[in-house]
Amino acid sequence: MVVLGTSGWNGMPHYISGTVHNVLSRVTAPILLVPSCARLAPASYRRIVVPLDGSCWAESVLPMAARLAKAADAELLLAHVVPNPELTEIRPLEPEDLLLRQHVVERNEATARGYLARIRTNLEAMGLRARVCSTRGDDVRSALAQLIQSEAADLVVLSARGQGANHHHQMRYGSVASFLMAHCTVPMLILQSEARAPAAGMTEDHALRFPVACLG
């Protein structure tokens, strides 16, 4: 594991200096980023936030998060942000357009609740304390940063990449991880995912269950 400290600059609590950026771009080991503005941590973790977006990459951090939570008797908070869907707007939206958008949001929220509940059940079966939090936001990244702060998290454990890894395999860090590096005010443990895209004929839903099954 590589532990790096970051200092605030220009409104960003996690200003990434050239040295830190160079390390981030080269190492493949887990990285613990500790911002200078982070509050003094208790003797052990009390709440660990795990952002999940439904991808096998995001879920691949669950074994590590579970081990940390078990060792510290901490609560695992499974976090998900449902983005507000965008509709092409050439003119003001009609009532049926607004209704369509609302239906999409409600469908996605229901899917997210079920998804998080299944993972929580698996974690609780291992004797871990787990809670889910699904919120809505126009900007997933900033909504997630606000959720982390409002929940008074002691640590965030997340994958370097999430859904975007399906399309940008060459990128070491996705947009959410990069944003949180610059804006999250609590320590972050970032793991380079070893998950792979679902094999041909295998659905994403089936594939993303695999990391959870390996927690034991």
C-alpha cells in the first residue's frame, strides 16, 4: 500500500501535486490518500463508505472493505447516486416528457435499492454491519462527495474505475475517482480493480455478483 498526503489549494481540499500525480499514474498498489483537512481519525474506523455504480469494477473493492470493517467493527455504508436522466431539448419539455423522465428516475431508484439490498444481505450474512444509501443528483460526483461528508465517514474505499471502464480501458482512474481525489475531505483507499468485463454470453448482473460471493 502507498500512503500519500495531499494539501488544499484553490478550493480543492485534495490538491494533487505533481509528485502525487506522478505516483498515482505509475503505481498499481492500493493507494491511501489523506487530505490535510481530514479530521483527526478515531482509534478505529466507525463508518466506511463504499461507492457502488452497479459495475463489477466498483464491486471488486468489497472484499477489502469487508476485511477492514470486520477488523474495526465498523459499519459499511453502500452508497449509490441515481443520476437525473437527460432528455434532448429542442424546445420546452412537454408534460409527457417530464412524466417520462420521472418514470425513468423511479425505475432506476427501485433498481438501485434492490441492487444495494442484495449486497447488504450478503454482507450481513458474514456478520458485518451494513447500511445502504441511495440518493439522486444531477452530478453523480458532487452528490457522492456531499453524501460522504454528510454521513461523517471515516474512510472511503473505492475502485479506481467504475462503469466507464467498459469504454475507457486505458484510463487508470475514472471520472468519479478523479473528482473525489480533488474534493473528498476524508481519507480514501483507492484500489486498482482486477475485475474484467463480463464474458460473452454473461450478463453484467451475473458478473457483478462474483466479487460479493468471494468475500468469504
